[in-house]
Amino acid sequence: MTQTNSRFITPPDTVYPDSNHTVVLVDATPEDIEKINYFCNASNKNYDIYLYKGDYDDLQWLGAVTNLADHVLINESSQVTISGIGNQSKFSLNVLEYFQKFDDNSNQL
């Protein structure tokens, strides 16, 4: 079995960018995070997943990590808006679909 090195990162931390696929999750539920954690443990790919909650009130950090990200996923019920980022999507019920599609395609979405 291949050892994966996926990481979950929260403010104020950042990690040195490497070959991991980098995703920012905004206002993901605890259930979403748990599902993604299980998925990452079973995946052969490595992910850096930045977690941001609207009540963190650290927009400078959020701006910095969105510039590092391959994709930004924002819960559709979130009040957080990020302007000027073209690689963002709203998610509703199944944020895990993004990771499954990326894993299956082996290409950045």
C-alpha cells in the first residue's frame, strides 16, 4: 500500500507548496471533513486541504491560501465571498464528488 501525505491545514498555518493537489474548503461541515479525511486515507494521491470557516475572520490568510490553491470549494450556504478567483465552485450536498472526480481523472479539474 502506498503511503499518502495528505494534510489538513487551518489558519494561521500554511505549508510549503509541493506536488500535492491543493484545495481550499470554505465552510465545510464536520461531516464533509470526515468524509474527505477517509477518502484521502484511501487515495493514492496527496492533497493539501486548507479549511476555512466564515467565523475565523482572517481574510488575509484566506486570500493567501486561495492564491496557492488548485481549486476553491465554497459551501453554497456560506456567507464568505472571494472575488477575483476563477478556480472556485459552490458545493451543496456532496463535496466529496470533487475529490473523487479528481482522483479518477488524474488531472486537475
